[in-house]
Amino acid sequence: MTLFVLIVKEEGSFFTLIIEYEGVIKMAKQRIVVKIGSSSLTNKNGGLSLAKIHEHTAAIAKLKQNDYEVILISSGAVSAGFSDLGYPTRPVTVSGKQASAAVGQGLLIQAYTEAFRKYDMVTAQLLLTKDNFSNETQYGNVYSTLTELVKRDVIPIINENDTVAIDELTFGDNDMLSALVSGLVHADFLIMLTDINGLYDKNPKTDSSAKRYDRLATISDQILNQTKHESGSKFGTGGMKSKILAAKTAISLGVRVFVGTGCGEDKLTDILANNGDGTYIGEHLTSNLRKQKQWIAFHSEISGKIHVDKGASDAITLQGKSLLPAGIKWIDGEFEAGAVVEVFYEDKVIAKGQVNYSSEEMILSKGESSQTAMEITMGSRPEVIHRDRLVLSMREAYDYE
């Protein structure tokens, strides 16, 4: 039996994996995450627009028919529910929004389910909060559930659980949620649909001299500083700052991003064919971070600090090596084995990692060789943090790449 794997370049700067096995050629499916914000789901009064739901559904169905795997991140629960509670317009209080979300979430998923049923497509609902990501076990469960749903050809529809979220902006109108989910499922592309056709150096609605970025290799600090916190729509909560931060997160996880607009059932296929009306972000990306490293990098709680010398810093940031006890200068905080800590060099965070030893054991063994450290602590691991459980800070990661 012979297995051949070929990589070919497709239209729109996408790469498709082609596998030949025993004379049968199959193309590996690309996984696309589509994020639809409130501004792309509502009518002029701020309520849910069924016409827009059907348009988005038709576009996603076309992706599925073209053999893409699709995960949908959709806002709109508050918009779907507020009128049934007697509010004349979208509520502004937290309690009003949460009550509206409680009513609207069922209506939103019902609208999607009925719309996709016309294409004989099955949907599933996942309501997530930040706690689901910060808890390592729950984080793994989210991954397992999404993987199984996609395997079964189901369209997962994900929204933040606004009915219990303490802060409505926890995920920034689902922008950051879409980036984190994209990384978790190792998506090939994240499409963020909004009411503005891309990222601009200024607000195009108030400044006619604003220029759009058609393509960005990465997200620089200059671009972040150019973007204000204001939202593109009175019905949205994210704004362009939120989308840029989400895009930066996504590309750091190896996922390319599109931010923009579109209309009709061909809008998503047009975007993937490089003909979208918006901004394409991310070029020459590294491979996706493994699930464990993603959890450490973006969701884990920091329990302490390890300060290292230059040799250890260079080994971590330049050579991709583990942290050994010999490179440790001192430790801040009290923590047990398995905790996540920050690694510092000259008062700058260079990495985060999950430790094999407690702070007490490290104090006893810092500066020693691995063999001596294991004898002192009666431990079995030569590394304080193995490189498989060590992630560079975002800035260090960009410098390393």
C-alpha cells in the first residue's frame, strides 16, 4: 500500500491537501469558521432580521456543498428576544440584555435550524463563557464536542452565554471567541462578517480620508494604536479594535483572517476565492498551536513567576528548548506542580508554561544541573517546564518567527 501526500496551491492563495491512497484521490476538507456579528443580523430597529439569517444560511450552505467544514459563531440573541419582552428597542441595562438573551437564544437557534433544514443540514448549539476556556477540562470537552459534531457533518452554532456572563463584553461581540475557537479547532480560515468593508487607518464613517488595508501580513502595534474603541454599529458591541485584537490572536494561532462585508449566497465563496470586500490578514503563518499550548497561552490562570538568566532566555526564545533548573535565578509566588507560571528575563515576560515542580522544590534546586535538581527534589523530570508545555509571549513569538 502506498500513501502519497501532495500540496497544491488553489485559487485565492489557499492550499489544499490532496491524498492519494491505493489509487483513490481525496481532497482534505478545509475548516472555515464564520463569525456573524449583531450588525450583520439586525434590521433597522435592532431586531433580528430573518431575511439576513436566510442569506447567511444560503452562503454557509454553499460552502458545505463545496465540501468545506463550517463552524458558525453567531451573535443576535439579544436582538432576537427583546421585542417579546415588551422592549420597544434593544435594552441598555445588563439585566434587560440578559433577559432578552434568555428569550432570544432559543428563537435565534430556531431560526437557523429551520433555515438550514431547507438544505437538509443539521445544526447544533453551544453556549460558552470564559469559564469554559479557563478550566482545562472544560476546554478539552469543548474541543471534543466540536470535533465530533464536525465529524458527523453537523454545523455547530456557537454564541456566548449572555444570560450568565458577568460582563457582556467578555468576548467583545464574539470577536475574540471566534478567534479562540478557530485556533482550538485548527481552522484554515476565519471569516468575520461585519457592517464595514474591512479595516481602516481611521473611521471611514467620520473621516473621508480613511484608507482601507486590503492585506496585512500581521497586526502591528501601529495598527492597534490607530484603531479606536468605537463600534461600527449601534447594535454591535465589538468595534474595530475588538476585531483587530481577535485577528491578531487568530493569526498567532496559525489561522488566516478576513474582516469585511458581503452579500448574497456567493459572499463566502467569493471571500475564499480572494474576491472579498474587506481586509485579508495573515501570510506565511506557522502551524497551529496544539490544544494544550493554546490553553496555556490564552486561558490559564497565572500562579507565579520564574526569573531566568540570559542562557535560559536564549534557549527558550531562540532555540525552542525547555526550561531547566540551571537557568533559574529566583521564583516569585507559591504554587504546586502543574500550575501555570510566567517566565521573566530582565523584568520582561518571555513565556508562560506549566511547571513540573512546586515553587518550594524550585527554590531548593534553582541554579543546579538537572541531575542534581532531581536528586534534591526526588523528582523524575529533568525539565522545570518541558517545551511541549511552554509558549512564548506574543511579542517573543513574532520575533522568533
